[in-house]
Amino acid sequence: MAARRTVRPQARHTRTPLTDPAVISRIRAVLALGGVPWDQLDDGIQQVRLKLLEATSHGQVRNEEAWLMVVAARVAADWHRTQKRDTALRQRLANRWSRWPPKHPQEDRMLALAVADALETLPPGQRQVLALRFYADLTVRDIAGLLDIPEGTVKSRLHTAMGAMRACLSTQEVI
């Protein structure tokens, strides 16, 4: 008699909190209720996913779904802090210009427009440290404290941003 082979059913794809649509919907809801704009919800979800991957690689998470909801709330709070900082910076720059309105010749205006265009090509982190350093006239230490990043990171971003600005302005034959 031939031996019967038992056929094992193929393992079904098990859903993890990273792929479960119900969990993703709850994360999206926490972010939206936290005030994150609709167009930035997907970015927020990706931040939450990355934080879970980092934490699980260290074995720090017991209940992944609960942990994800807490992290989503923190991501929303971080979004608000960033917006508040950017708004405060814009307000300080606007106040500075209102006190000393620019009265420069046409060449200076053209240079200012070229610099503004070059600034737009930079990543947000580099643009932010350049604005804080040269437009708001803050020290590296003050920028590090304001952005809650190490001073070395501020210096590195400034160095990289200045090189990119120099390259951009020289290709436009401004400098």
C-alpha cells in the first residue's frame, strides 16, 4: 500500500500592523484628528511605519497596534511644532522687512530674486538652516536649539547648502 502524503495548505499571508488596512485607517484617522492636512497623511503614515520598523528591530514594542496609535499622535504633534516654527520664522522675517524696507538699485533686486530661486532648489532642512542663519541672523547654537538637532547637523546642513547655492548661482552666472 502506498503511503498517503498529507498536503499542507499553503500559509496565507498574515497581515501585520504595517499592512493591515484597518490599522492603516486608524493611523490615518489619528493623524487627521491631530490636524495633519489631508495631502500629508500618507507621509505621516510612512513616518509611523518607519518608527515601528526601527522600534521592532530593537524589540521595544509589545502591543504594536497600540504603539502605532501613540506614535501617530506624536507625529501629528511634531507636524504642529514644525508648522509653528515655520510660521514664527516667516513672521520674524516679515517684521524685519517691514522695519527696513528694501531701497536698493535694480541689480540688487535681480540678485535677491536669483538667490530666492536658488533657495527654492534646496531641500527643506537646508533651506531652513540657511534662512535661520543668514536671514534671521541666529547662531549655530541657537538654530540647533530651535530645531532640536545637534550643532554638527546644523553646520553640515549649512556647509552643504552653501555649496549648492554657490553652484546654482554660478551656473546662472550671478556670481
